[in-house]
Amino acid sequence: MAFIDRFARRSGREWLSSLPVLLLLLTTISSETLEFSHAQLLKLGEHLWKDYYLLRTDLPTPTCTLEVDIEAEIKQLEQAHIAEAEADELGLFEPEPFDAAAARTSIEGGVEVCRQEFARAEENQSRVTPTVRLFRTVEGG
């Protein structure tokens, strides 16, 4: 009872000087505790589901095109190269010849990257179960 009496008899000046410090300490402790809890939830998610960090969000469906007419793309790139060379009004630079083999390699590489993106997104979407959705809702909250 003596503690309550002493606590209640504090002056306004004492309250104004100690209350902000108390609030700051409580805020620091609670934010550190929440951060630690979130880290532990991430560890648990990684333990339960391999690559949980990828499952935390839905990977968007890629916007690239798998079906590409390589010959048409090469012709389009060649025409753009020629137009760029003709646009050099001063003629200061010798235009380099168009490298169709390099263009083909680049386009084929782009299609392969696109295939990999589609495969990754499809695998991710197939692994996201209702349990994963529930866990990531709790973890994100």
C-alpha cells in the first residue's frame, strides 16, 4: 500500500520527466521482441517448407513470350540496326555490320530465360498450399 501511495503522490514535473523515458523503453523492448519473434517465424517457415522465402509472396506470372519467331525477330533487329546507321547524320562513326548469329544467340537465350521464369512461377504456385497461405498470413501479421 505504501508503494501505491508514493506512486500516486508524484508531482506533475516528475511525471513529465519520467513518463517519456518509460514509454521509450517499453517501445524499444516491444519492437525488439516483435523483431525476434518474426525472425523465429521465418526460421520455422524455412524449416517446414524448403525455400519458404520464395513462398512468402506469390511470384507473378511472367510477361515474356515463349513462342517467338526467331527469323522475324532477327530481321526486325537488322532493320533497326540499318535505320540507326542511316540516322547518323554526321557520319562520324563507321557502322558495324549486323551480327545475325549474335542476335540469334541473344533471342534464343531470352526464350530460355523466359522458359525458366515460367517454370519457377509454376513450381512456386503449385507449392503454395492453404497451409502455407495461413502461415504466411500469421508471419506477415
